[in-house]
Amino acid sequence: MISKILHKLGVAMQRHKGIIQITQWGIVGLYLVLLIIPTFMDLPPRHAHILSNLVLFAQFIFWGIWWPFVILSMLVMGRVWCGVFCPEGALTEWTSKKFGKNKTIPRWIKWKGWPAIAFILTTLYGQLISVYDYAQAALLILGGSTIGAIIVGFFYGKENRVWCRYLCPVNGVFNLLSRLSPISFKSNTKKWANYHGEQLSNPHCPPMINIRQLHGVSSCHMCGRCAGYRDAISLQSRSVNEEIIVYGGEKDNIWQTRLLLFGMIGVAIGAFTWTVSPWFVQLKQLLANWLINHNIFWPLNATAPWWILTNYPDNNDSFNWLDGFCVTFYILGSGLIFGFGLTIIYKLLGRFLRKPNLYLYISQALIPLAAAGLFLGLTATSVKLLQYDGIILGWIKNARAIILIGAGLWSLYLGYKILRKITNNIYQFILSFCLFCFSLIPILAAWWFMFWGW
């Protein structure tokens, strides 16, 4: 029953591309309105509310609803956001189709490290200019990404989404998260090979993937344009663990693993926890005392423009150069500590089991925990904005605990299945699984400190 419904839904997406395009352009319009207009408005007064002030409303939509639930949608529907709703995807494809120069994509664009580097730098820069709190900062971060998408679409890839495939700051994040989706488009290679119907040209695939081997491919944008092709491609249900357990060993992109460990776990923890961390305060006080004792005062002055460091004196919110250094040090330090720590543990696991590539495989078991961290970190903004409006969510702590515990158990299960697949030796398995369990403790502890310990 479910398979028939999904098959019909996939075919409907292919047949009603016009409706999808209308939806995309509607979201583009809403996105531009909420992104641009608030930048021309005054900072909201203290008594302003979400529903009475467009600046606060846009802030709540972007960071309280939009991004947290885009993250959640990856776990539920795969990359439907990318293929059906994303304004940047629609704009880069439209620009490429209407005005594109169709130049050959250079090798430097295809470098696999861009998604990891872009995510880490964008996350850090967003914290330095307080992207969650100010419309100008949001325009600079989100608008800059959109302009980048349009420029890339103008030069490269006729009607393709070159930006989305190679350069989008969240492409790698979405690629990893969508591996947990219970639905995906899949290709039946036997039906493809035995097809004797009308000869058709290959459907246009904007992210430029091989649709003939469409299984366990988290690069698929779920746009539905290939649905029904040669009676071989259809939208299907699957186990939420399938892509990691079954196909995870085939994925050898080391940069995706670095993005997961250093970025989605390490840098994300640093970015979400520095504002409540007593360690951050101690670091800043220690450095400030040292500077004062040595008569060095310029780092204590808030002289940087708002597009380098947060500087809104009318709102009593300005970063000095020391603040900028401490935020950078804390976030990147968190990324390095978690990234290298987890890398060492999993490489030791691989050496112990004599499987050198196990590091790339077992790391994917952390995706549920990384997803929970991103979702909880982003929804912290939602909770904060609602509290400013006097809405107290008494159940939120319990909900956070349930999400973290559930994600931790899910990661443990994935680790268990991967290690059981790798070794049949019960003693090797027990020791390996204990080491994997140990690797989850610092991650869970960091989120516990943020929501309960501090």
C-alpha cells in the first residue's frame, strides 16, 4: 500500500513540474522579502513582539522555523527541500537556463573539500557577526550565498545546479543527513536493462548524478524529474539505516567524514555553546587581564565594522577584537578537539580490526547524533525568541532529553550493526563496541552542559 502511494507521488512530481516551479518561485519571493526588507528597518524596540515587528518576525522565520525544520525534513523526506523548495537552487538553475554561458566546470570547483570548508567558515563568520540576531548579518550570509549561486549558474552548467552540487555551504550537511531518510528515489537496474518501450532521452538531472545507479545516493535532490523513466525509477520506502549500513562502506569521500566530525559535531558544538560556556568567559578574562597588565588596550576596543564583528552600539551589543579572537578560538578549537579526538578513536578501531577504511564507515554512525545537535542548537533560537514574547515552554527540557537520548541510541545501534558486519570475533566486537560507545560520551556531555549543566 505504502509503496503504491509513494510510486504515484513520485510520478505526480514528474508530471506536475509546473506546480513545483510555482512553489519554488513563491518561496523565492517570500525569501527575498524576509531577507531584504528588514535590513532597511530600525532595530526592534524592547517591547516589540514577533507578530508586531517584521524584523523579529523574519528573524523567527529564518532561524526559529526555517532552518531547524529544513534539518528535520532531511531526516523525514530526504532532500526534497533542495529539489522542490530551495530558493538558491531555483535561482541558480533559472540563471543557468536563461542566461548561462555554459562554460566547462573547472576542476577547482569540483574539489570535494568545499562543502566542509564552506560550512565551517560560514558557521564561524555567522557567529562573529551575530547572524541569528540582526537582519544585516542575515542578508550578508544568506544573501551572499544566493548571489554566489546566481553567479555560478551564470557561468557554468547549462540548466544544472553546479552551485548546489559543489559549493553550497550546506550541501555536505544535507548529503549526510538525508542518508537517514525513510524514502528515496531508486533505480531498478534490471528493469532499466530490459526496457523495450519507447526510446527516450535521459531526463534532466539538475544535480548531475547517475540516475541509472540511483541507490543509496544522498546527492539526489528528490525533484522527481526522473520518476517513471524506463519504468525503472520510482519513489520508494526504505529502512532509515539502509544507506549507512548497506551502502556506507562504499562511500570513501574523506571530506564528508571531516565535515561530519570536525564541522557538524565539533564546530557546531562550539558555535552553539560559547554564549553559555563559563570556559569561554574564563578564557576571555584571562586574556583581558594579560593585555591590561602589558598595557595593550586596542584589542579591547569595539572598532570593527558590523560586517567583521558584531557592532550595534544602539543595541548595547558590540564585539571588541578580543571577543572576536575568543569566539574564533573557542569554535575552531572545539572543532579540532572533537574532530581529531573522534578521528583518532576510529582510526584505532580500524587498526585493531585490520580495516584501514573503517574510519570512513563507522563515522557515519554519528549522523543521528550530529543531526540532533544541529536541530537542538537551532531550535534554541526558537525557544529564546518565544521566551522574549512571554511564551514559556515548560516541556522543552524533557523534549531535548528525549531527542538526545534517542539520537544517542540510534548512533549506538548503527555502530553495533556496522561492527557486527565487520567482525565475527566476539571478543574483537565487544572491545570495538565499547570503544565506539566511549566516543559518544564527549558529544552527549557537551550538549548536556549547554542545556542543563551550565
